[in-house]
Amino acid sequence: MSEPELSKEEIARYSRHLILEDVGMEGQRKLKGSKVLCIGTGGLGSPLLLYLAAAGVGRIGLVDFDVVDESNLQRQIIHGTSQVGVAKVVSAAARIKDINPYVELDIYEEPLSVENALRIIEPYDVVVDGTDNFPTRYLVNDACVILGKPNVYGSIFKFEGQASVFNYQGGPQYRDLYPEPPPPGLVPSCAEGGVLGILPGVIGCIQATETIKILLGKGETLSGRLLLYDALNMKFRELKLRKDPSVEAPTELIDYQQFCGIPSAGEEEPVGDEGFERISVTEAKAKLDAGWEPFVLDVRGDGEASIVKLDFVDRIYKHDEILKIQGELPKDRDILVHCKMGGRSAKAAAALSKAGFTRLTNLEGGITAWANEIDTSLPTY
């Protein structure tokens, strides 16, 4: 099948590519005839989608089920203030069409799942993983291996990022890098740990570069290499990545939430043997108004507490170091533990329970729920 021709207008648009020896008319026609699926239109998806569209990739698929939130705008540059509350795929599609009206778009406003992954991925030449969680990364990897699709990988956290190319020309897959997922909660999300807004721009552009090279069949890709980027010290490092003979290639999709130790949607985490109680913000407010006087323990860091904190908090100390101050906490008094959204405080409460504390209560939803439901004058982040 021959590659599509370029119109007069497209020749003018892509002229700087056309005079590159390693692209030229033939390469640009390849790009026009190519199909790329981008899973995620957030921090990583933003720069890579902008540049893939501008470069003239003929057909781009967008997979995302989230809506644009104000907290996204610090790094997700494909979206704007006017798009807050709009579905991300809709916002991204509008921006892409403004950049390059010649690009065809496929919109998948749904989460990638075991039920739809093979169907969605199958038509595309390259898959670019712009996701931010382990279950979806394993799902993307396994689907790409089963279908024989290259998987252009990137991830970011705080000031550090990494990128590679998986399942390309017999090279390693994601499971060769991470045969098993980390324990749930060991790696904080960007919502908990934060991320430098510029960081996904660097990693996303690397992903876009690798995608274009694969489509053109030019250069040396990151297959077999893991590129590590330290933005704070402006250093790049490279690690060799080889296929692990003990890792079997997946032949079917599995329950990735269960594989990563995360309760599936609608499945409640086990309670009763946690060693602490759970309470909603509305229940906590009612009890406090009725005279409840717990010791209030904020297990976020000082940086988060400087953004917003409850005016009746008694102590602020990071959740993963909480046992260092156990001798300073009361065992003869109720302790109400909270964080941003309730996850880290639950871990802290569990650790204190094992240390012998018996009067522990976790504030479900954390200070975010308190700001949304109890005191709307408090900022959220």
C-alpha cells in the first residue's frame, strides 16, 4: 500500500521536514499515513500530542476519561483555563485541530480496560503511554505485546523522569523493567508527592521524538535502554535494559487492579482488623460540635501544611516517619489522623495501631473533603 500524497498546503506546512535528508517527501508521507494512539492527555500527553500533531502524524487516537481541572494547568499545556470542566479528550482534540487541521482524530472518552484495550490499540502503528498508574501501564504493555505494537513509555515524579521504548524489534517489554509492581502506596502519586510542571514537557517531547523515529524507521531508539532524567541537577543517565529470560510474554489480559494489589472499582478495602476507625468529615464535624476533643494529627509534610491546615490541628508530622514521634502522642486520648485525601493518614494510623495505639480514627477524604464539604473558605490543592 502506497503512502498518501501531500497537498500543496501540506508541502508548505511541513517544508522544514521536507528539506531534512532523513525525512524528506517520503518520510513526511510516511508520517501522514501513520496511526498513533496516545493513552492519557495529561502531563505527558500534552507535549507529545502537540508535537505529533504539528509533525503531521496522519491519525491520532486519544484515550482519556478525565475532565480538565484547575490543578492540571500547571503542567498539562494542551488544556487552558477556558477548558476547566471539559472532558480532556474534547479539550485536547480542539487544540490539536487548531495546530493541524489535517490530522484525523479518534476520540475514546473512556478508561482503558481489559474489555476494550485490544480493540482500541489494534488499529494503531505505535502506542504512547502517557498514564500515571501501574495497573494501566501493565495493561498497556501486555496489550502491546499481544498485538505486537511498539510501546513508547514515559513516567514522571517530583523532579525526575524516565523514558524507554518497549516491545520494539524484539526488544524488552515493560515487565522486563518491572516484573512485579511495587507494593500499593509505596510510590506516591503526583497528587501526593507533587511534580515540577516543566518535567513532563521534557519527557513527553522525548516520547514524541521516539515515536517519530519509529514511524520513519530512522535513528537509534531507546529500545533496550532506560533514560533517566534528573531535572533538579540537570543530568541524564542511561541504563541498559535487557530481556529477562524468566519473564514470560503475556498471552492474555488479567485483572490489573488485583495484580497491583489495588481494590477494584466498587470493591471496598477490608475493614475491621485495621486497628483504627474511619470517619467522614461530616461525622467528624458533628462529633466535634458535640464536644469531642481528639488529638488531631496531620501527617502531611510541612510544605503541604503551609498551603492549608486545620486551625485545630495539634501536631504535623510526615506519615512515613510517624513512629519517630510515637512517644509524644497520647495513648489515653482519641487521635484523629488526617492527610490530604485519607490514604497516607490510613497508613499512619495502621502503623500507630501496630505500635500499640488503640484510640485511632482516620479522617476519610482528608483536608480536601473538609474544604469541599465543611469549610469552603479553605483552599484545595
